[in-house]
Amino acid sequence: MAALSVIQFDLRHSPECPDSQAQRYRACIDMVRWADENDITVAGFSEHHNTGDGFLSSPMMLAMAAAQATSKIRLSVSALLLPLHNPVRVAEDIAVLDLVSQGRFMAVAGLGYRELEYQTLGVEWKRRGKVMDENIAVLLQAWRGERFDYNGVQVILNPVPERPAQALLCVGGNSVAAARRAARFGLLFAPAIDDPELEHAYNAACEEYGT
């Protein structure tokens, strides 16, 4: 098996950086194009909000630009801070990314760790785990392409992705709770650390839930 190689972008900059934001974002796409031509496996984009260092706040937009500029490299938003987003809108965006990229996109759903972001976007910090579960459930339901009830309204996704949910979304996090969440929803688990305890917890939960 070929080695996995990853190039990751968060667009942070130091106060002394002479380049403009526009120059940095265009350079990012140029670097992803180079990575595509040089057989790098994955280009990843991170997400944070309300920061003072220019951290990337709209990773799926940048992933879409990268999809248009490349043909082989896989694209990932890691992590997508799912509780901070409307899940129907995320389902729509990922479906379009799946179609445009020809199956090269996947998102890693994460909770994040900055309460300020939740305050900024009007999501209750103490409910973040519950909101994550609710939003994952909406994504999985939406991608089936059938009508479903969301906030008292009948919703049907248009367009729907070509690939199944398990190819579009996995669950991140470095806790047993995150491992069990991934297993409960029948999704892959992508912790940021190599921890045998998390691997065991995930495999045990998959067996428990029959996923």
C-alpha cells in the first residue's frame, strides 16, 4: 500500500506576514494544485471562527475551489465543527462537493474546543454533544434523498450525493465518547491521536451497535 501523504491548511499568519489575505488564499490553491500534480494523497482544510490570526473560517468554500483546480487529490475538511452549522445546509454543501469533486471529498465532524466560537455563532456550549448527535442524524437522513421532517417542515435534499454517507462523513475526537458516537451512527472514527484505547473503544462499540 502506498504511503499516505497529507498537506493541511489553516491559513493562519503572523502579524509580520507581508502577504495580503487574497495572496495567501490564492497561494493555497496553487499549493493544492502542486500537491495534486505531485501525487500527494490528501489536502485538508481546518475550521475556526472569531480568531485574531486569520484562521480559516470557511473550509468547505476553499475545498470547493480546490476541487475545481485538481483532478486526483482527495479533499478533506478536518475538522468540520458540525454543531456550529445548520445541518441541512451542510448536507447540501457536502452533496455538491461530492458531485463536483467526483467523489474526492470527505468531512471529519468535530466538536471543537473553543467556547467563544459557540458564543459567536449562537450555539449553547453545554449542549454541544447533543447538537452534534442531532446534526449527524439530520445529515444521514438528508443524504438518503427522501423527504423528512426538520423543524416541522418537510425537507428533501437536492442534489443528493452519489456516494453513501460512510464515504462522506467520519467522526473526529480524542475521547471514548467520540469513538462510541462514530460507532453508533455507523461511521468511521478519525481521532487525531494514535491511542490503542480509542481503537478498542471504537471496535467494541461497533460490535455493540452492530455497525
